[in-house]
Amino acid sequence: MDWKSEWKALLLILAVFITCYYLPMESARFQNAVMESLHLVKWYAREHVLLCLVPAFFIAGAIGVFVSQASVMKYLGPQANKALAYGVAAVSGTILAVCSCTVLPLFSGIYRMGAGLGPACAFLYSGPAINVLAIVMTARVLGLEMGIARAFGAVLFSVVIGMVMHLLFRREEEEKIKAQMMLPEPEVTRPLWQNALYFASMVGILVFANWGRPDQLTGLWAAIYSAKWVVTSLFAASLAAMLACWFGIGWGRIMAAAIPVAALAFMFPTMPLVAFSAGSIGLALITAPRSDEAGQWFSTSWGFAKQILPLLFFGVLVAGLLLGRVGKEGIIPAQWIYRSVGGNSLWANFFASFAGAFMYFATLTEVPILQGLIGNGMGKGPALALLLAGPALSLPNMLVIRSVLGTKKTVTFVSLVIVMATFCGMLFGMIV
């Protein structure tokens, strides 16, 4: 018997028992925090799982099946051209308007296919951080200098964090280089332009289905928002055509899945989520039973979902219990946060970046949250620190990263984000 592992199990059991034994059920704050965690999980399930995570799982599954490991390592691996690899990873967020959780299946997909740790971490940070809509909203609501600082800091962070991660774990990267040399040349089964269009259709669905309401009712962003579901349906129709023409799924099956979607969209024009859900179910039904590459696509996507979803929901529950929702308190009183982020001290900037790293921010919600915090006395330096650390990280995000990278790399990545956000916030606070 391995007594070391048995002691760990015993300590875990004792910790859970003591926690359950002394649960402060009579405390009004604890009761409210429990309700806030459940409210947050309900909101997360309604707003993010179907529109954000489901498309992301399908994209990640497609990376695992239709993109060869040799190709990933060629362009994003340890031996890839650094300017190309980090450049693509650093600006990916301008295309993918995703939150810190939605980026996880995509990150997991490219990393497991052989992407270097540096470019993969750069992508992991930049995906939710360099969101062009969020940066524009930041500039409009919080000031032009804050918007510029956020954009510049996010791009710089992604590259620096990626390079530092590569240097700290370069021995493992060298092993990837050796593995790359042993890989055979990938067999080309489909032209590159077909794969590019296939991925573009799925990315288009992800981006436009989650296009947020702008703060103004006129202009380009408002026009795109008003037509978001039309554009999303066009991308979905193009994906269906590709599955029929290039992936061997018969038109009969495609139409059997598409007709209910069209009918539901006509019956419930004000509830587009109904038709979107039917489309996701239809796609699963026509791909899951197959034994060819389409069936492998669903199987790989389902594997990502099984691994990531439980960790995300557990993390959202804990985040809601501790911090509550926007305008609502969890176990930690909001006044503690307000008092800790005033001025531009090292502590204020560190606390803002540390607290932001563990909070969960949906896409675009960080701006109104910060507007309220600034109104309660938050300094501009800590505000930028929270903007640079918060959207890119969250407690659910960390749990999933650990399952992919391991504890040591996850702690290093999170620490780099917090430290860099802290000093960037201090520098910004001194300048403005």
C-alpha cells in the first residue's frame, strides 16, 4: 500500500468533512452567497454554453481531426518562425470575441496537436484579452487613454508571456522539436483552401452568434448587431454545404437536420437560441454515428466537452460563492474590494490584478463593472491592471488550464499575468 497517497486521501476526506460539519448555514451572508453561485451558474449556462462553448468544442474537435500535427508544429511549434507564430497568436483575439472560458477548447486543441508552449500561451492570453469590441468600448466609456493602454498592453503581454513560458520550459520544447523531426510529411487529403473555408465558417458562427449589443444604436457595430443572426445563418448554411460536398454527408441527412432549424427560426423569430440549439443537435446527430472523419470530428469534440465542462461549472460555482455577480455580493464583501483598489500603490494594483484573475468576466462585461468601481474610488492604474488580468483569466479558466498544462505551468502562467498586470497598472497610474 502506498501510504503517501493514502495520507493525501485521508487529509482530503478530513478537509471535506470539517468543511461540511462547520458550514455556516445560519449565516445570511453565506445563504446569499450560495444563491449567488447558483444564479451565476444559471446565467452562465444560458448565456455561454450553447452560443460560445458548443461552437468552440466543434472547432477544437476539427483542429484535432482535420489539421495534421506536422502542420501545427510547422507553423506554431517550437521550431516555427517566431514572428509568424507569435504574431498570429497575439492578434487572434481581434477575430475571436471570446471569454476566458470559450478560448479553452481552442487552446487545448492546438496545444495537444503540437503547438509550442509559447505560441499556445500567447493565444490563450490574447483570445479573450484582445477583443476589438471590448477595446473600443473601453475607449468610449473609460477614456481614450485607457483604451489605448489596454490594446497595447494586451498585445505586448501575449508575446512576452508566451516567450517567457517558452524560456522557462525550454527543455520540454526541445523534446517537441525532436518529435517534430520524426514526423512524416502530412498526407494531403483535402486542398488547403477547402480546410480554410471550413474553419472560417465555424469561426464565423462563433463570432457573429456572440456579437454583443453596442452602446449606440447607430453606426457599423449596430448594423452588424441587427443582422447578426442573418450572417450566422449564412455561415451555418455554408458549413452544411461543405459537409455535403467535401465530407461525404448526404444531402438528405443535411436537409433532415436543416429543416427543423429553419422551421423553428420561423416559428420563434424572437428566440434565435431555439433554432441555434436545434442546429447544434442536428449537427451532432448526423456526425456522431459515422465511422469516417466526420464521426471522428464529433468524437474529438465530445472528448473536449467531457473534460472541460465539469471543471468550468465547478469553477463558476466557486467564483459565484466567493465574489457573487455584478452588483451582488458573495462571501467576500464588496467594500473590501472598493477599499483595496483606491490610489495607485503597489498593493492596489496587485490586488486589482489578483482579484481580477480569479473573477469571471463575460465578454464586454468588464467595462461596466470597472465603470462602477471607478465611481467608487478605484484608481486608473488598478483599473488597467484589472483589465489586463481579468478578462484573460478566471477561476474556471485556471482549473481547465491545469488539466491541460499541469500545475507547475499553470501557476507560472497565472503568476506572469498577475505580476505583469500589476506593474503595468502602476506605470499607467504614474503617467496619467
